[in-house]
Amino acid sequence: MNVSIQISQDILDSARMSASEIKQELAIQLYAQSRLSIGKARELADMSLWQFRHLLASRQIPVHYDVADLDDEVATLQKLERL
């Protein structure tokens, strides 16, 4: 199930951000608060794992790596093998 969040263009304009940038910021914050694994956060940000890790590094946010992250990475690799 997908859930949509509507953000008015006025808010995007005021923030000087695109919808994509808002999603990235949300993903970064949820990851930094340990609310999302890196796999789910990168999915929310619509970025590859490498891109998301690079973004975290540019913000000096340490990478948290646990069993859930490993499971997410294994699932991603399995999806890629099916393509």
C-alpha cells in the first residue's frame, strides 16, 4: 500500500526545495533518528544505497549497520538478480 503526502507548491517554493529534496530530507532525518534502516531510508529518498550513503557522509551522519540493514541489502540484491 502506498501513502501519498501532499505538499503545496507554496510550501515547496518557501522552502526552496523540490518534492524529491523533501523526500530526501525526510529520509535523512528518519534514518538519523534510527526510525528507518538505511535500506528503507534510501528507498524513501529514491536513491541507490551508494548515493544515500554518500549523502549521509556529506552531512556527517554516521552509518548505522545492524541485522535489519543486512536483511534489506540482501533483499535488494535478490531483487536485482531477478531483473
